[in-house]
Amino acid sequence: MQFQARIDVKHLPGIADPQGATVQRSLPALGYTNVSEVHIGKLIRLVLDAPDEVAARVQVVEMCERLLANPVIEAYEIEIIELAPNT
């Protein structure tokens, strides 16, 4: 079976987000004075083969812990979607 994984990686609360701070400071110069709390993260999408959704999730969590996210400063949320078989 094939699954698509969407991983949303964000800074943990209290961790500095220099990119978000830079964007937030720049937006008023472009006329967007009503924006606050800007945070920059990353969205990772991948497709993997696994026997079921549980096995796919286990693999994606391992990937996040080992490579895709830095668990010391980042949190992540995973969404797993089963893909329809190719016909």
C-alpha cells in the first residue's frame, strides 16, 4: 500500500524564530499593519510504501526523530493519507 505523509514542522514554544521575526518586522512596510505572531516552519510531503497506516506512521515518526526535525527545538505533526492504487 502507498501512503502520503504530510509533516508540519514548527519551532517549540519559547524557541526563537528569526525568520518569522524578520517577516513580521517587514510586513508593515508593505502595508500589512494588522499581522502579528508570524512563524516560519516547514512542510514536508513524501510518499512511502508500507503494509498499513500504523507501519507508515511508525516509519515517518522515526524519520522525523532522526532527520526531518530537530526534536530539541522543533515539534512536528504528521498526517498520513492512504493513496488509491494505480489502475
